[in-house]
Amino acid sequence: MYYHALTRVTHIEELAKVFCDLYHFEIVPYSADLRVDFVIDTDINRIYSPR
């Protein structure tokens, strides 16, 4: 899924929107109180669980 979305962007800043549009996810604004299950690290093209 990630790599498919990655092939559809020209700038990495577009990735979150394209990914969410393709797979019907919702973009949630940042909050320090928010706990995430997975991180998509676009610097190293890796998806991982932070815990």
C-alpha cells in the first residue's frame, strides 16, 4: 500500500493525502496526546510500530 501510494506522488509532502485518499483513511491533526500504532518514516521508507 505504501509503495503504491509512493509511486503516485511527485513530492513527498503529498504522500499522506494520496495514501489516505487511496485507502480511505482520515488525516488526523497532530496532538501530543495522540498515541499511534504505526509510523511511516518517509526518510528511510520504513513502516514500524513505535512501541
